[in-house]
Amino acid sequence: MSAVPRTAFVLCAGWGERLQPLTNQIPKPLVPICGVPLCEFALARIAATGVERIVINTHRLPGEFIRLFPEYPEPSRYAGVPVFFRHEEVLLETAGGLKNVEDLLLPGPVLVHNGDILAEIDLAALSAAHARSGARCTLALRAAGGELWVAFDAASGLVTDFRGELGSTDPRFLYTGVCIVAPELLSRIPSGQPVSFVPVWLEVLRGGGRIAGAVLDGGVWRDIGNIAEYMRIHADLASGAVKITPPSTAPSGWPVWRMPGAQIDPTASMEGWNWCGPACHVGAGARVTDSVLWAGSRVEPGATVVNSVVREGMIAVGEVKDTVV
């Protein structure tokens, strides 16, 4: 059986509480980064690996996935790869979500990728590490960039602890939200129950099984987990501090800071960086600074918008600063 994943499972069923109110309108994986749905960055990189099938789970506001997949909820395609959907009436978390799509997985290991991170993980290197390890699961790790709760022994290539539960003193690393799961691990996940990967991984380690890791520090990795991070990624893209390859569906020259159809009154003051989506409107005498104006948003004449997001269909009036409209 091939050690290269034929199926990718993209986790898109999260609630997105930390990104509210952005996620009041759309699921977190669809929140736009300079107009591109967040999960599309993952989908494009996954499709380029040669996988034969992508499976996506949904939970909150599932109908909004029609923005990216006009056929939703029917099977679709992304970059030529067949895409299947599975809705969760009850949120099943990471491991429970994977177990819930077991019937949709092709034989062999499965690439699991969070749909709400902006990442350039070397998926080929992860696949190669998994093939060498013979482990039940191989995690993509990083040395920095977030909470370090995975103990990892570089000499053996094995994970030795999660969140200090087993008392390991090995150096700790960040789990990126990307891993490869061997079919044998699925038998350890209970059906129909909300369960994350961590207790499943701990059970494997306690039983003498192997969980491997690969430290992959190259490229961008961002958890767009709150409004501050959402604003920061736009600022970093504008300054050039972050460069990431967009999906082929993105406009030529992405990021494009003023999209076709954006209407900016000649007397409006646009300061710093601003992403102006299609059909957004900035009225006469308005001042907009370091802000994100979603498609179809509106800044009223004379309004001031600073370090803020004006969502689709919303109207900014008066003084708006450090907030979401």
C-alpha cells in the first residue's frame, strides 16, 4: 500500500468563536485574506501534492460554502481534484471529524490539514517523514510561532508527550494543525463522539505505539485565530513582511489592494494600507486607514475608519476605530 496520502481531510467545521463577529456571517475557513477564502490556501497546496480526493467537513453556516463550491453540498472539484463534503450536526472535533468521514477515505494514510490556518508546510517532506517513521501518525511541527505543547525527541523522530501529560522533558514544539494519519489510528477513535486528536495520541503513546514528528520551519505559518491576527496578516502582506503564494484563483498580482468594482470617492482619504473589496463604497470626505473593507461594504460620507473591518453589507458611520462593523 502506498505511503503517500491519496486522501486529504480538511477540517472546516470549527465554530470560529475567537474571530467573531467576522464569523457571524461566514465560517472561519471562508474568512477572506485580501479577498481569498482562508481555506483556499490549504486547498491549493493540497491539490498540488497529487492527492486523489479531498474531504471537507462542515458544521456552522454550511450553506456559505457555496461561495467556493457552487455545487455544495453535492460533490465538487478543486483544481481538478474531487471534493466530498460531510456535514456534522454535532461538532465532532478533530479526531471525531476524521472518524466521521472514514467511509469517504481512499485506502492508505490520510493527510489531515486544518482549514483555518495560513500555512506553507512542506507536505512532501511530511509525507516522506511519515513513510520513514512507520508511526500511527506523523505531526508537522515548528520550533516557534505559538503554544509549544508537543514534546519531541529529534534523535528518534518521535513525539514523547502532549501538554505534559506523560512528564517528558524533551524539547517542546508547536503543532501546526497538519498531520498524516495511518489507517490503524482510525480504529482507536470512537464513532459519533466529539473527540480531539490529543487523547487519541496519548492513548497510543501510553500503549507503546509510535507518534512521529517532523520539524518543518520553512515558509509562512499563521493561526488567524483572532481579530488582531486577522489585521496583522493584512498589514504584513501590505508591508511585504509576509509573502505567500496565492491559489491560482486569486487575481493576478495578488494581493490587489483595490479590487475591481470598489468605489472610492475622489475626496475620500485612504491612508496606510487598505484592502477594498469589490462593490465596496467609500463616501465623500471619508477617511480610511489600515482597514479591511469586505465586498459590498459601505463607509458613509465623512466617516472615519481606522484599524477596523467593515463586513459584507455593513455600513460604517461616524468614527470607527479598532473594531469590526
